[in-house]
Amino acid sequence: MRTLVVDIEENGYPFQVANGEVFREEGNRKWIRFNRDEYSASDLISQISQLHNITDLTVEEPEIESIISRIYKEGYKVDEEPVGV
């Protein structure tokens, strides 16, 4: 999962994102969690900018600790066939 942090100008429209989960809000700053395998940050930015003026944004990658924890819990999955076998 990735996190998109956006600062928007208030315009009276409710803040909603179809392809992500708004999990934190502080004034005009919103944190949206989304699955990078299904949607790109560009998809969400495009969706948000249809109703809101974005004044700043940041894309946060998951912390290495959470990646390692997930590997221990779920195992490491390889999507491609090994080369040279």
C-alpha cells in the first residue's frame, strides 16, 4: 500500500476518493491509502483534481519495517518465472 498526502483548497465539496481510503484528515491536508498494484498515484491525483485544487502533494512509500513484517507473515511471492531454469 502507498499513501498519497494532498493539501487542497477548501471549496465546499465533500472530499471523497473512489480508489483509495481517506484514513487521516487535518484541515485541508488529507492522507489517502491506496493499492499501488491496482491504481497509480496519478489516477488518484486526477480524480481529486476534478473537484479540488491541489496545492501540494506527497507520495509516501511503505516503511521498510512494514514490508519485512509482511514478508514474514505472508511469505515472499515471486510473480515471474526464474530466468535460466
